[in-house]
Amino acid sequence: MTGIVVEVGPAIVRGPNHANAEWVSAGIEGIDDELTLIDERPIDVADVWRTVMHDVVAGSAETIVVVCPTWWASSRVDRIRDAASTVANDVVMMRRAQALSDRLSTVVEIAPEFVVVSLPGGDMQVVAHGDTDAVLAKIPMSTAVVVDGPEGVEGAGQLAAAIADRLRANGVTVTIADREWVRRCEDALPSREEARGADADSSTDRRGRGRAVFAGTLLSAAVLCGGFAARQDVHPSTASMPMTLLVEGRVGVMVPAQWVVERITTGPGSARVQVVSPDDADIAVHIAQSSLAPHHSHEQVAESLRSALREEPDGVFVDFNPSDRRADQPVMTYREIRADHHIAWVVLIDKSVRIAIGCQSAPGHEEAVREVCDQAIRSAHALF
């Protein structure tokens, strides 16, 4: 099959041809928005990305493998996929950690403000950008490591070298990612039949002429560079559905890759992120966060939360438990009762951040979101 690889984000777009640098910059900076400014003119961000993809592939291609940052939200990946689908018959979306891993290695991916550590089993952790000790603490010394310092990320090359030096001093086999992984992706392009057979998140004729195939997340890859392959079920169970890392503010959480991310800043309740099932609007995960004073104890947070719940109308927030356990973690829990849905809230503390995760479902159907919520609770952590 004839095809090409296009690297998109976090700071550049790279493929066989060049796109206008100003349009690339505007597309990346405005990827979460509907409009951006170019030459002081408002332009639809979707149009910017269609133009960038057209330029970088020189018109059209049979197949494109698009490699995006591992930590990008599914809404960003969808936007790039939609643009790529207008210039290719088949589009395979991949995360950088997929492209760089042989399924046995840990991938350390440097982002502009943090570092993502992707383990062979699929778990991911996020740590502060300058905390090399914290990065090393997340890496099993028994695995080989690929360190990825994407082009255009300020200081990525120096940080990648520093991490690699520390790991090698501990006897760990380290590879610093280079352009060789692009050739491996091109060599591993699937046939059209293989791509369609592995399609677990396809979008036929979505806003364009192409057919898009999502290669999955770290937990479930349809195509892995280097020759490894795995098949997703067309209808995966809740426990095995592909997950992706959502980074919001000071918090990182694993959420379903195919669910819709919405930011709620108005109406009742705290500002939060809401991750909603595309199949049932009653099923969602809510993520809220707030900063704590230094050395704030579990007991102090529990008492503060108890007092806040007392101020709410009777019967809305019930069953407060300051010393509960969920997903093998000590947490505080309570339930929010609404007419059309219930939310089981779980509150945990990491560093100086209070993280609240709400598990929403229709009354009496809490099991519908239980596995997804457990994964979110288990993975939730403060970045700094």
C-alpha cells in the first residue's frame, strides 16, 4: 500500500512536504478553539488544519499514518483525523508512545510543561517538566527505555539527554528517539484490508472523502510500528475499552479515548471537566480539582468537605464517608442525587491538590460506569 507518515504536534507538523509555518502555528495554538487569527483575520480552525494537511501531503495520498502526542485529548485527535480524512482514503491515527514502543519498552515523552511516562502494560504517569528524579522514579529499572524529545519543544533535547544519562548510569538500556521511527511506521503500513479489519473507531465519510481508522491508545493498538499488531474488538467491554490520558490543569487522569470531553464552567457545582459516553448521555465521568494549603491533612479536607455538603439542600448530597476506599486508594465518598441521574463522588488528595471524580449514571445503573471510574480513580494524580 502506498502511504506516508505525518507527525502532528506538540509543536510542529512534519511530513513529506512543508506547510506554511504561520498556519501550522495557528493550528496548534488554536486546536481547542473554533476560530483563530491569521494576518489579523478570523479563520475556522478546522479549515486551517485541512489546509495544513493538504500542503504537507502535497494534495492527496492513498494512506496516511498520523502520529499525535500521547497526551493529547481525543477531541484534538478527532480534529486532526477529520482534516487528514479530506486528503486520504485511509487514515491511521497513532499516539507517539505507540510509534516509539516495541510493546516491551517504557517511553518517556517530553511535553512543553510536563513529562509523560508510558509503561509497557499501558499505564501512564505525568510528572513536572523539570523533575528528573520524579521521572526516574516512575520507570521500572527492568525495562528498556525510549526517550522522546519532540522537535520544537523548548529544552526537550537537553532534558532527554539528562534523563538518558541518569538511566544509563543505573544500567538501563536507553534509546533517544530520532527520525528512524518514521521509517518504521512507513514500513509497518497495513494493507487496506488489515486496516479495515482492525477498525475499532472508524469514521466513514466524516466531513470528507476519506475513511479514518484509529489505531487505539497504548492499551489497545491496531497497528504498532516495528511490526507488532493487535486487534480491538468492534464492541469492546467497558473494562477493556481504549483509554487515553486527559491532562487538565494540575491533574492527569485516564479516561475513555472515544468519549466526549466537555469543560463545564457555568451552572451549579464547581468548574469541572465532563467526559461523556457517546452512546448514553447519562453515563459520564466528572473531574474537578482544587489547590490545598501546604501540608493539608486528609482529616482537614474531610471536615471542609463535610461542612460544604451541609450547606447544600437536604437530600441532594448523601452518604458522606470520610474514610472510604475505592480502586485500592484511601478516599472520601458521597453521592449526589438528581432526578435523572446519580453521581457517586470520590475525593482523593495528591500532593497539594484535591481531586474529585464523579461517576455519573442513571438511577440504579451504577455498574455501567464502575470500571471506567475505577480506572480514572486509580490513575488520577497531581502533575506538580
